[in-house]
Amino acid sequence: MENQLTPNNSMILEIRELLENARKNVAQQVNTQLLTTYWNIGRIIVEYEQQNQIRADYGKQTLRELSKELTREFGKGFSRSNLQNMRAFYLAYEKCQTVSGKLSWSHYCELLSITDENKRSFYEKESVNSGWSVRELKRQIDSSLYERLLLSAGDVNKEKVLSLAQKGIDKKDVNINQSIDFGSTAAAFSGGQGDYTIEFEPSATLLEQKGDGYVVASVGTESGYVPYTSYSVKQSYLKMHGATVEKFTKALQKGMDFVQTHTPEEIAEVIAPQFAETELETITAIVRRYYEQDTWKENLIFEEESFDLLQEILEQAGELEKKAPYKTLVTTKYAEEAAAKG
């Protein structure tokens, strides 16, 4: 009788983790090499200009010709504007070693639009430490996060922000106070306890409206889609009441469709009766923030990537001893059908 090897879930998970880590490492190496290459292209351009004492107008013509030649030989990625960014990249970072391989070229193109060195350094450090996407980096720059932090507490806070710009945040310098009752954290922050606070809505927006603080980051934006709200039933219930689950899912999908096709003002007006103690203006501001952050998914499909992210959060918090297999625990049948008919 032949011995057959049947891969179990733990074996598959271990191999999957190995392959995913390998892909990440390769992607990181490729990104680092790309940044190094672009920095060196910028160096060559600048050195050529200096050696030949090229004036600005001739410099533009040189980049046009260089763009044509490189595009003809190597394809896309060498437009005149991109070559200008490479030139600026070299001038902004005197040493290639100071460039972070954790950020993409698109990150650096966004950062190069900032002329103030301290400001650029602040956003660069925060992008690395907080794992900001290019879209989130742009949002934070557009929201004037750096300026708001500088203005929020005078000269003392200015020193803190400038220190963050140069060094980033050292975890041992962070003191998290968990002794305050959850419902009282906003009041404690208004009273001067703490430099930062984590708040749910409407507390976060109310702090802004009172002038006591600013929303500087969204946990949802930073973490990605985390399925904090999901609906669970036993398999026996699913077999006996599948039609009920189907109707329930379709009803929820209609709500998802509504927020995708209506303005924040229209959404706020519809949900206002559910929040009788909150003014419509505040509800609208909250909805607009979620709307601009692209908080709401287009459908109810519970993706494996989101499921894994949720388990990682629970695991890191010490609340999950063993990960559960996605395919055993999750069915997307009803969500997919509801999304298709929507």
C-alpha cells in the first residue's frame, strides 16, 4: 500500500507565509534598486549640467532630448517630467543611503513637491512609520497636517514637530494612558491630558468643531479594510433559512449602493433620525470625512485578505491563539449574488 501525503492546513499556511515573505522581499529589493537607479540618473544629469555650465533653458532642451532617447531604447518611465523629478531627487537627497526603500518612487515624487526641508522630512518619516500609501500621503499634505501640528500648541509643540521631522517617533518615548474610561477620553484630551487621543465619531469631529484638536489620521485609512462588523450563523441555520440570509444580505447591499450613489449631504439627511442627539451639520461633516477617505466598500464580500488582516490584529493583541482557515469559516455566496444583482 502506497503512503500518500495529504497537506494539512498548517502546512499550507506555512508554505503560503514563506512564499508571501519571499515576494515582499523581492519587491523591496526591486524598489530599492529602482530608487538607487533614479537617484544616480539625477546625479548624472546634475553633474553634466555643472560641467557644461548649462543654462536653465538649455537644460530643459537637454532633458527633452534625453527623454526621447531613453524612451526609444527603454520604453515608458523617462518622460521629461520624470527626469526632472530624478534631478530634483538627487538634489534633495545628497546621499543615496538616506533614501528609504520602504517608500516607492511615487511617494518621493509627491514629497519632492515640498520645498521646506523640515516639512518634507516630517512627511517622509511619517510615511515610513505609519505605512502611508501615496494617496494617504497626498491627503495628509493637502490637509496641512504639518502646519496644523505646528500651530496647535505654540513654540513647545513646534519643537516636538521639528524633532519628529528629523527623528521620527521612538516607541519608548510614547506613553499610552489606558486608565481613563473610554467615554471620558475626549473630555480628558480637551482638559489637557495627552498630546493625542483615539476617538470614535462623533467625538473626533466635535473636538475639531470646538477647536480642541484636529483629526490627523484615520485608523481605517492606515489599516486598510478590516471587517470589524460581520454576520455569523451556524451551518444548520444556513441550511434551514438560506432564503432569510439572502434577503438580509440584499437589504444590506441596497444600503451600500445608496452611499455609493449619493452625496454626503444626502446620506447625512437620511441617517440623521438615528442620531437624534447629534446636529445635522456634525453628521454631514463625519459622513464627508468617511466619503473622502473611501471608507465604504462597494459590496459586502468578505475577502480573504481582510480576514487575514483581522486575524493578524487579534493575534498581535494576544487575543487569538490559532488562526482559522478562511474557506472553512467564510462564505461569500450571498454577498456575491447581492452585488451582482445590485
